[in-house]
Amino acid sequence: MRWLAALGVVCSCVVSTQSAAPHASASMTIRAARIFDGVTGVLHRNSAVTVTNGRITFVGHVEGDVIDLGDVTLMPGLIDVHTHIDWHFGPDGRYGNRPDGPRETPEQRDAAIAANLRATLLAGVTTVQNLGNRGDAALRAAVAAGTLVGPRIVSSLGQLQPGTRTPDQLREAVRASKTAGADVIKTFASGSIRDGGKLNVTQEQLDAVCGEARAQGLRAVVHAHDPDSIVAAVKAGCSQIEHGAFADDRAIAAMKAANVFFDPNIGLVLQNYIENKAKFIGTGSYTDEGFAFMERAVPTLGPIFKKALDAGLRMPLGTDAVAGAHGQNAREAFVRVQAGQRPVDALISATSLAAESLGMGSTLGRLAPGYLADIIAVSGDPTANIDALRSVRFVMSQGKVIVR
């Protein structure tokens, strides 16, 4: 992909946030009034975190030469387990290339994606699981190398639509994804929320995808909205259910019994679609009928989330962020708290639990020795008031200070 032109956009924006450029120090110690470790609800007061060569080496009280951030809360960088970081509005301000609109150039597309990455990182999200973009290999490598400013990318390198494919064909597709470098397999068990989200694959197809993913050492996340599709995905041995907008008691019980992760996306994605309806309408299933389905679902998602919460499901935070939503990822946490989750548990869902769902629980999502130095600071105490996530004051990604 053509990222050199886009890098100019990113770097100029990062400069304007105070930090001349991402930079790393062999060792630095950062002190704050409060530290949330990503695991417990107990805040460490007037403590510090030492980072050496990109990893956390110490958490505790320290004296001497430190970077004192003052009255903020240090915490692990946020993790969003479901994004579409490549989705953006085109040069006409609308989603998708339209026959009656200007054609987007490759350079415009690259600049838009780079801007999405920057906005997401500056909002305190230091890792995303991007589900659906075949072009993520170049993005993932550029971010890892530090030549593109953005969150760490975990990617499915596209998505696997079962369609009319046979189980053997689906197994081969999973193997091809593994060979291409996919970190995870994304597949589908139902239609879109915009058409009712009904089961639209066979059990044999799901068994093939999820079974082969396990055989290849990959997680399988499954788009599933209605109870039948959720139960089928669980039966197939998937790792995580996405969406579940029409989940009922049977579906929740199935997920609980199998101890799978459930990423319900109850806030940002539908809010963003409705707020930006004029920019989406007319492309694919973005019709008046499709928007009616989404609008009817909005008031039901909170109660479904609360049922899943009360049942003890493991629910990492994912937003399904699409065009218009990048950098607003924390809105998902706000809606979760409104629906009944404690602020500290919403934070855990976006840090250590999210890392666990990615299979990265031993390296990400906590402020503890040995963990990768993805660290943010927010004004106030987010364990008491989740709105503190609106004010990100410091961002360190991979041991490099992005904003200070």
C-alpha cells in the first residue's frame, strides 16, 4: 500500500498534539496520582511505572528523577476487539464509491485510513482487532515498525463468508488465511442486523471453519445475531460471538456453558450509523428498511447486555467501529455503564479481559512487570466515573511516547 503520502498527514497531526514525534527511551519512570492496573479495582496512589526497552519493569512507589503527570490516572492502553479501521467517508463525505459521486484516489484512501489510525490511538486505544480488511498486512507491519502512527493491529486479513462453499473448501480457506498471516479467523453465522440477522449457514459449514481454525492454532470469531446462529456458532467451538443483537436466554445460556467470549457492540456502532444516516444511506443494505431494523434494536441492546452480564459472560469491549466512529471508541464503555456495568468492570473489559480474548493476556492489558508498555493517562478517576475516558492526557504505545 502507498503509505508514504499518508505518513505526512499523520506526522503533522501528531506534532500538533504536543509531541514532536513518537519517541522511545531506554528507560523512563512515569508517576501519577493514581494507577489502575487493568485487573483489580484497587487504585495505587502516588505510584509510578518504569518502562525499559518497551516493557514495564516496575510498578510501585519510587523517588528521584521521574516524569510526574500529576493528578491523572495511569492505566493500560485500551483494547478494542472489533473495529473496521479502514472504513471511512469518501471525498464527497459519504460512505462508498457511488456512481454519482467523485471517485476516491488511492492516495485519498490511504490518508483517510491513516487518519483513522491516528484518531484511534490518540483516544487511548493502543490495540485493535480489525475484522475484515484484506489490506491489513501492510498496515500491521507499518504500525509495528513505527513508520505509521496507530494502535497495534490484530487482523483477520479479510473475512470468510461461508456462502455456498463446501466444508472442505472452507477448511482450505482457513488454511490459506493462516498462510497469508491472519491472526484470527472471522466468519459469519447470520445475516446483518439490517435484514433481521437470521441464521444463514449450515452447522457443517460452521464446524468446518471453527474446527480448522482450532487445528491451525487460530481463534475464530463469528458474526451472529439471532439465537439460532449464536447456538450454532457455540456448538461449532468458536472462540467469540460478535454482536448477538437478538440474543435470548437460550443463546446466553449456550455461551455461558461453553465459556466463549461475547462481544455485544451495544453502543457506538448503531449510534454512529444513526447519527450519520445520510452518509451511509443508498449503499448496499444501508436502506430505509435497514436503518429501521437498527433503530428498533437500539432500546433492546442494553437489556440483553444486562442479562449477559448477570449471567457472568466474559464480554471484552469491542465497538464494531466503522466510518465516522474512529476515535470515539470509549463511547462503548459509557453505554455499558449506563446499562448496568460497574465502571471498573468496563475498564477491565477494555484492558485485561480484552487482551485475554485476543490470546495476549500474558503480554497486554495490564500495568505489571514484563508487560508491553502500552500506557495511557486520563484526567480524574475512571474507576469511579467512566467519563474520565473522554480526557486522554498521555499515550505511550510500544514504549514510545505519542502524546505528553
